[in-house]
Amino acid sequence: MAESFGVEGRGSFYDGVGAIRDVLQNHLLQVVALLTMEPPASADPDALREERTKVLRAVRPIEPGDVVKGQYEGYLEEPGVAPGSATETFVAAHLEVDSWRWAAVPFFVRTGKALPTTALEAVVTLREPPRLLVCGGDGHQPGPNSFRFRLGHDDGVIVSVQAKQPGEKLCSYPVALDLSFDEVFGERQDAYERLLADAIEGSSSRFADESGGEAAWRIVEPVLQTPGYVHRYPRGEWGPPEASRLIEPYGEWLDPPWIAP
């Protein structure tokens, strides 16, 4: 979840919260739960919440070594921010889900303010097959297929698949199959309109319950108890360079391919 703006006059509020409490503990962990949960037994709101909570209970608590925190340059000059504040405006974390389905599958999340764009997306990178049948002799190495779930503004799905280039060579390149929900479904309610409508109608399917909230706080508690170092990063960049080193053993961050207004 990237935001191109800073605290926007909310320094006195944000300085007591930070990116872990403001975004990671609730928004991003809920996205992870929705991606990884098993199909609910029914469409009943309780059944949906139970599956989300099961996933959150299976996520290991985040150790301090599995997180990188940052603060954009100029944050300390924002109105309402305490002098010398160590509140993080950026966080990147490595998650592990200890379940039969997701064991040994790494999950990486990041969020921050004053980044290059405003976007919310989840990228699922598929495993490479044990043997690549379509690759050229010129050293070209095909990349893995992936799903990009665009959330929030301009929501939709991008499926990136390897397609063989026409011709004699057995060489493939990524092709993006882009589905925009705006183009297919037209104008729809925004997120808060849906939540308010659900609250008025008494539908709780999109809301977390007490057990789910406690499970999410359990995941971030070790990091909150051990503050650690907060790295500075310039406005308009993707956080501190240490975040890239966090994901380096598994690949690299996949930046959003679009700029949202």
C-alpha cells in the first residue's frame, strides 16, 4: 500500500500511531488473510470471518529482524510531530504462514507515505516449473507467471503469462492480460460507501471480529515491543534501501506499473 502524500496535517495523530498500527496491523494483514484463506463453509458472515481468523492465527509473530522501518525526510518538520520522533512512516515485513497449504511460502508486505505513487495491490508470483521447456539459446531466461490484484482505485486484475514469441526460436516473453473492473462493471460504490451501507443493513461480512483483531495484534506485537532503528528515506522514493535487502534472498519488490491520481 503506497501513498504519494505525507501526513497531510495529521502529524499530532499519526505520530502516536505509525505505519505498523495504521496500515500493517489491519489493512495489509486483512489482504493477506483474504488471499490465503480457505473457502468458507457458507456465505454467512461468521463463516467468512472464521476463515480469515484461521489464517491470522497461523501467521508467525513478526520478529524484529524480519522488518525494516523508515521515515521520510521532512517528517520531523510536520506540524504536530514531536521533536526527534522515531515514528515510522514506512514499514516492510517478511511474513510466514504456518499452515499445510502455505508452509515455506514467503509473504512480503510494505506500506509507506511520501512514496512515488498512490496504489494498493497484491502480487502473487507463481512457482517456476522444475524444467523450463520454452527458453531461447541466447541467454534469455523466462520469468514466472503472476497475478496482480489491483485494489482500491482503478481496481482489477493483471495476469502476466509467458507467451512464446512467434518464429523458429523457443523463446517466451511476458504478456499482460489486464482486466479493469471500471470498464467491465461501470461506476460502483467506493470502499467507505460499501462499509457504511453494510453497517446500516447489519451485514458484518467485511468487518473483523474480536478474535480476528486479537490474532492480528499478536502478529505485530514483538515489533511494537522492540522499536528498532528507523531509516531515513527521501520523499518520492520506495522507502529505505534496507527494504530491498529484506526481500533480496527471494527476489525483488514489484513496483506498481501505474500511477494513480
